[in-house]
Amino acid sequence: MKTTRMMQAVFVAAVCALAIGATRARQGMTAAVPIDGDDIGGIVSGPKGPEAGVWVIAETTELPTRFVRIVVTDDRGRYVLPDLPKANYTVWVRGYGLIDSPKTTAQPGKALNLTAVPAPDPRAAAEIYPAGYWLSLLKVPEKSEFPGGAGISQGVKNQADWIRLIKSGGCTSCHQLGTTGTRKLPKDFDHYPSSVLAWERRLQSGQAGTNMIQTLGQIGHDRALALFADWTDRIAAGEVPQAPPRPQGAERNVVITEWDWADPKAYLHDEVSTDRRNPSLNSFGKIYGSLELSADYLPVLDPQEHSIGQVKLTVRDPNTPQTSQLMIQPSAYWGTDPVWKSKNNVHNPMYDEKGRVWITSAVRPPDNPAFCKSGSEHPSAKLTPLERSGRQLAMYDPKSGKLAHQYVLQHASPDVRRGCE
Ligand code: HEC
């Protein structure tokens, strides 16, 4: 089944400085790149010699969950993929100005020189540019058109506000724009008489359709649709963004590790690995994620074992509402299947000093008990009466493996702003 990129946002990436990089760079004055028994290393060259600042990617599905490690070549085209768990890896080169090299298979402990493949034209090179580079091709209304220009929402005060709604406040608060899925119209919408109508239809897709159309309205329905349609029309006709620079300096010293989490119908909203007040708590321990509207479990990643697990979540009151199953139009990817089914709607997990994981989680319907509302004598309610709350609290204790639903009251100290979370 075809899935969208954003629905598969189930990776977690850990980035750490490659402290051994400098040492290895010095040792590597000879042609060969020194490696240990659990590294893969070598030189990447293209037709003009060593390729600097390109990514070497090693991927395997032989571990309990899919595992990817990525490094960058130095100025002499050298790379080391360090400390790989034992497995067969598919290895290839990706970089600005290139198309992906053919994939080869390698095992840790193996020296592996790779051949980079130059892109035959700017279009082929641009396929892997970051989404934001593609989005930069979107035309923006002139400053003089604000406020109140043709097809622009009255609420948008100026050009900066319009741009913010697209690139951080509105659309992009949920997903990137400029990814392959968003910069091309899917074949399903080919039969629409204009790109504007195809765009209107595609924004009605799936369980987020209502939200997308509302966001479009905030920006200004007609003008935004016209500009989005013009954007993808020009891209379909061959327009490409400017090339990004290759990683430079310290950017070449990173090691990125990615693991597949959760499942194809879930999306990852947030994750926690430690107590932010004591960041050595839970070193190398399990990482807990939250799947927001999509599913009722905490995805768990063990970055040592490269394995994943699930903490099943429950509600206190079976009448806790589920993510809305309504959609204005079916998804081009999922059809009429509502893929989000959560009741808990978990937002952000937090470790406390005892290594327990607290989550904002719905456990009951949103109407608050009387003691939270105005008229109550409770000090918190007096300070901040709350009629409804979208989420409450739950806590998972990894030591006991138990999940607890917390009641709503907090201490009535003067700094308590919200009594009934
Ligand atoms: C509430 C979160 C949310 C917001 C806000 C949002 N989107 Fe989406 N968007 C989604 C989801 C989820 C999908 C996948 C829909 C599906 O299942 O087909 C999607 C899909 C898309 C697609 C691909 C649809 C297709 O099938 O071709 C485009 C294009 C898109 N969004 C653009 C936008 C634009 C432009 C905005 C702002 C006006 C926006 N989105 C705001 C969540 C959101």
C-alpha cells in the first residue's frame, strides 16, 4: 500500500559528534581509511575525483527494527560509518549535484570505496533537495497587497504574516510543504479541469481535510489556492530551486542514526529520552514517543538493542471521544479508511526524576467536574476556572510496567495557573 511521507513520520534521529573523526582524519593520510571490526569506511569518488560533503548511507532491516546510519565525507572524500551492529547493510551515496549511487551490500569490518553518480541535469539533482528549497519557488503576494488584497484573508496583516501562516504557523505546523507528495499533484486528481480545483480537492483529503481547508481560509482561500496551483504547475513544467550548499566544516562530523518506530498508520508527535533537569538520567535507556491523534500506545525505542515496543494506553472513562473519523473527501493514499483512531491523543511525554514517564493524555470526556468550574470553592478553580479540558494526565512507570490515570487536581499554590489540566 502506498503511504504518505508524513504518515510515516515514525523515525527518531540521534545526532552525535564524531569525536574520533579528527584522529581518523590524521591516520588516514594514507590512501586507505582505517576502520575497526564494526565500521564500514572508504573513499567516495566521482568522475572528477574525491567527492566532499556527500552522505554515505547504510541501511539494514536485519535488526529488530529498520536501522539507518548516515555520515558525511570529508574534504578528501573519506567516510567512516562507525560502530555498526552486526548485519548486512545496503550502502549508497547521496549528495547535492548527484543522483543516488547504485546500492551495494557490505558488512562491518569491510573497506568499501564508493562511486558517486553526477546528476544528468538540474532537475534530477533537485529530487533530494530539502522541502524548503522547493517551497521557496512559491510566489508570494506583494507587500502593497496587504491588508485586504484580492483573495487574501482580511485577518492577514502583512506579507510577513502571510508567509508565517504558510511556513510556520498554519500549514507547516502539521507537515512540510515542498516534499515529493506536496509539490506534485497525485494522479488521482489529474481529471480535475484546473490545478486550482485539483488543489482544493486535495486539501480536503483525509481526517485532516477540515483542518487544512480552515487553515487555507485563514490565509485567504482563493489567492492561496491560485498560488499553490501556480507553484505545482511551474514545477511540473520543469522549474527547479537553487542548489543547496553541501555540508561544510563541522557539518561533516555528524553521525545520524535513524530507527523505524511505531507503524505506518501512526505519526510521531514528540519523544523523551531523559529528565531535562538532569540530562544524564536514563543514559542510553529507552525512548518513549507520543502518537497524538493517531494511535493509543506509547512507541518505545531501545537504541541499544535496536528494538521497539509498545506501552498500551487506556482511558479511565470509556466515553472518552475518539479522533474524529470524518473526512470531507477520501485520502488519495488511504481511501475512506480512517487511519487515526486514538482516544488518548497523547501530546508530550516527560521523564521525572524517578525515571517515570508522564504523559498529557485524554482519559475522560472533556467536560470538567464541578470543582474545576467557576463557582467552585477550590482555590485553583477560583484562580482559573476551567469548564473543559482536552487532555488530562497519565503516568507510566517503566520499573513496575504500570500505567496510572491521574486525577485532575494540582496544588493550590499561588503559581498554579491552571487547576484542571
Ligand atoms: C491538522 C494538520 C494539517 C494541517 C494544518 C495542514 N495539513 Fe496538509 N495534510 C495533513 C495530512 C494528515 C495529510 C495527509 C492526508 C491524506 O491522508 O491524504 C495532508 C496532506 C497534504 C497534501 C497532500 C494531499 C494529496 O493527496 O495530494 C498537501 C498538498 C497538503 N497537505 C498541503 C497543505 C497546505 C497547503 C496546508 C495549509 C493550507 C496544510 N496542508 C495544512 C495534515 C495537515
